[in-house]
Amino acid sequence: MAYIIINGVSSKTIEGLLIQTLPPISKPKIRTSAEEIDGRDGDVVTTLGYAAYDKPFKIGLKGDYNVDDVIKFFDTSGQVTFSNEADKYYNFAIYNQIDFEKLIRFKTANVNMHVQPFKYSIDETELVFNNPSDETIADLNIRNNGNIYSKPTITIQGAGAINVYIGTTQILLINLSSAGETIILNVEDMNAYDPNGNYLNRQVTGDLNNLVFNAGITNLKVTGAYESIKIDKYSRWI
């Protein structure tokens, strides 16, 4: 039986709710900008990244049900897993109103989930590298198990100047002001902050957008007085 999981809650736990159809597995569209130049044949096309898109599916009701429970189940945003891709999740929101009146009258309705273009593994765990021996170089090989580059979240605890490299190319210089200070580099959101959510972008020199892991193995090097490094969302699929 088809099902979906929203923020850890399965549709199978909502009494009377049926997932009648699932959205097809599809590749997101690439956004482009086309420019025509006088004197030149054709046009110049610039790629602008992958576009978010909609995943439509049908739901139904059977037997004993509480429509309020169904409304509550869909009245949210966050992460969704579809049973035809049970090992992945998407980031989603629902912007189009669900016709719950039709659902009650005809026991069926359409749902349109707006998903971001990339999907992530539900089983992938955070990588943790501690430094009990006061080493000043962390030379790490990180495997992106997906089929496209990823923009990870990297948490570094340490003090002073911390240098971050991809291979032999320095990407970032991070200044941690005190021993044991923690900085979270959220590459996807293009922000750096502390565990309380206070922005630390001014303590980072360099372009976060360059801190990407290609599909396969990427060499990540961190130098300086680091205490621990944590890496999350290092694999990504389209």
C-alpha cells in the first residue's frame, strides 16, 4: 500500500487516510536565461541552477476517519518521503489549498506538494571527527554517495584561525574568537552561525558557495586548532 512520511509521521498512522496515487520520480528542470546578441547567430544560454517543482498525488478516505486528523497531517512543511522512494526525503511545502470538502463528499482529493529540487538519504548519518591529540591538520576524504554535487552543513569547534581546503585549494578562513567556539557552515543556505542561531558570517572570509562535494570522493582539509568537525548532508540526489 502506498504511503508518505511527513516529518517522521507516516500516513499509515492516520486512521482512514489512503494515498491513492504517488507522484512519479522525475528530474528537476534546469533554470536558464537566454540572451540574444546582435550579430551573433542563436543565443547565449546561462544555466541558473535547478528549479523547485510540484509533486501531485491523490488521497482518499475509507472506513472510520477524522478529517481533522487528515487536515493536521497536511497542515505543515518540512521533510517528506514517498513510498516509491522510501530511502530518500525531499524538503517540501504545500502552497495550494487542499479541497477537504471534496474529500469529505467524494472520499478523494488532490494534493500538490512543492518540493525543492534535491533529495537526501534518510539513512545517512552525520560524520564526526574529534581531535583528542591536538592535531593541527584534519585530512578527510568525504564520499558523496549521490549523483550530483552536494552543499553540506559543516560544524567546526575550535579556536583562532581555521583554514578550510577542498583538495589543495583554500576555500575559507574562519576566525574563532575563543577556545571551544562553535561555528556552523550551512553551505546550502549560504550562512554561518553559532548553535543558538546567531550569525557569524563576519568571521568567515571566502565564498561558502565553493564549499561543495562533487559526487564521489572529495578531499576536505581543515587546519588550525580545531577540536571537532561534524559534516551533515554530504550526499545529494536529483
